[in-house]
Amino acid sequence: MTAISLSRPFVDDVAAASNVTVTVARTLDQVEALRAAWTSLPITDIDSDIDYFMTVVRHATQVVSPYVVHIRRDDGADLMAVARLENLPVPFRFGYHVFGSATLRAIVVTFGGVLGAKSPNDEALVLKCLMSALDSGEASLLLMRNVDARSTLHAATVAAVGWARRTHAQPSSPRWISSIPDSLERFLETRSAKTRQTLRRQDRQLAAKYGDRLRLHLWDRPEDISDICRNIENVAAKTYQRGLGVGFTGDPMQVALIEMGLKQGWHRTWMLFLDERPIAFWNGFAYAGTFAIGTPGFDPEYTGDSVGRFTMMRMVEDLCADPEITQLDFGHGDAEYKSAFGRQAMIETDELLAARRPWPMLVVFAVSALSFANGQARRFVENSKWGRRLKAAWRQRLAKAD
């Protein structure tokens, strides 16, 4: 590992602190050597788990190497930044259309990847260490993903560089979380009586229409990997998410993460079949008491039957029966089911910082300009019936085009 001794911390408020030593793990062997220190720190997001992280590094095509910063301090209060060095494609996007992109070398911090920080000073110190890769020319960008926009970490990120070296007008999105009680009935208690009646009516209608032709299967064992991937692909290929390039695509990294999750006892997939044909699925990872869903999918041929909602309720029912699961993380976004069953835990946004060089700064400027234009268009869509219809038609078109 590369060791850098920092004689005095970089921010005025940190200047009185004792000396620190920084090591940067740039290989998987060096990452493995940090396991004891890594696992001693509180980890809340599976994306920052060491085994999950190393699986991504091994299989993601754009990853160049790990870039895990370990900060040792004389007082023993270690800090860590879980990050990767990547050839990062930066898309130039308007709405759902991408009309170009630029690929730059970037330090990409994982979700919840700043570990051990207990104060804004700690966060400022971590940011300064990460920015050193931009100052040295090792990377052109620093990407902080899914940062709580109201957090001190976000404030430290914004303060790390000048106005011209960071993105502006970045979209923010609520992260939706739901508590998991000990039964489905209690899960639904907080929902309106009308919602509960609608759910029961939809269940009755589905049972009356298809009866024993429906079958729900839960996969959670390592030997299930081929069944999971084959059946998810059969459904995901028909969804609008595939047209957007999100969700399950069957690439080596996704398959490797599912396989790793099954071996660790983390991954679960619920699949609904009609006459042995897969028509809807929900899946995700259980980690640190939270079940975080992936991108669900259902065959659009059965939209009117609410098969996706039915499968979701069976998933929730199983999670309620698991005493180790205390909350369900729906992720961020504007899907109706998220706001219907979750509460806003935080508002998240990405922050992209540029090295002090013309090309990275120009890319950041372009991203900011397009973000502003997209924000104006988004407000039009959200505030007009015509705009919402256009968005729905666009999604349907993408699903049919694939």
C-alpha cells in the first residue's frame, strides 16, 4: 500500500489534531489486508461491505483498481473512504435520451463509503485525502454517489472545491424506507383503509382469474443462481427499465453479486409464475437489518392484474416473518409504490468534482448545464397532465422497442 504521512491536517478546524498516516489500497490483496480495520468500522450500506466491494472490483468492466483510503490517527479513531478508480462514462443526457458521453478517470466513492466519520472535521479530512488523487493527476473526477443533501458530508463535499470545479443543479431524489413489523397485517396498519381494501380486492381478483395457475417461488440458496438469472431475464427483457438500460441485464458483475449474496445468505428473489411462465419478480439483499430491493420487474402483458404488487406483498410477508429484518429500503426514485409504502428517510444527490484542469472542468460544466435543462423539463412533466402522459408513453415505447 502507498503510505502518505500528513504532518498537519488540511482544514483549520482539524489543524490542531494529531498527525495522521494515510494508506491507499490499490490492489485486492492490499484491500484484503485492511479487512480487520474495515470490519471494525460501522457499515450501513452493503455497497461498502468489503466482500461486496471486492466482487464489484473483480467483475465491473469500468473499474481500474480499488482506491480505498485508510486514515490512521494517533488517537486510534480510524477513518476509511471506500472507493474505486474507474474509467467513468459521463453521459450527456436530456430526458431519456443520451446524445453523447465522455469517459474520464475518476475516483468513485461507494454508497455510504465514508466510514468512521463522527464530525464535519472527519469528513473534511476524508475529502481532502480523496482530492489528492485529482491534484496529483491520478484521476480527473471525484464522484460522491447518493449523498444525503442535508448532511454535513454533502456540505463538506461542496466546500472541497471552488464553484467552477463542481456540478450544479444536480437532481435530488428521496430515499424511501419502511419499517418491517412482525406481520403483514401490522405492516398495512399504517396505510389507509381504502388502500387495504384495494389490496385485498386485487388479491381476490387475481385468485379468481388464475387460481392454481399461479405459483410463487422464493430462491435464496447458492444452487439457485442459474434459475434466478434465467427467469429474471425472461421478465426483465420485457420491461421499460431494460429500455432505459437499468435493472437486470445479466452482465458478469450482476451475476457475480447475486452469487456472492446467495453464498453469504444475503440475496433473495421472489418469482411469480403463471403456468410455469415467469411474470413478475422482486429481489434484493438483506444486510445489517435492512432488506434493500433491487429493480423489480413484471411482464407488461399483466399490468392490469397487478402481478408486481401481488409479488411485492408476498415478499413483505416473508420479510415480516424474519426477526433479523427491521426495515425495507425501497431505494430512491418516484415509483408510486415507494411513496405508498415508505417514508422519506433522506434526500439524495450525486456530486461530481473536477480536477483543476480544462477538460474535466468543461465536462462538469456540460453536466451542470444539462442538469439545469432537465430540471426545468422535469418540473413541466410533474406539473402537467400532458407531461405525465408523455412520460408514460415514452416508457411504453422503450419497453416495446427492446
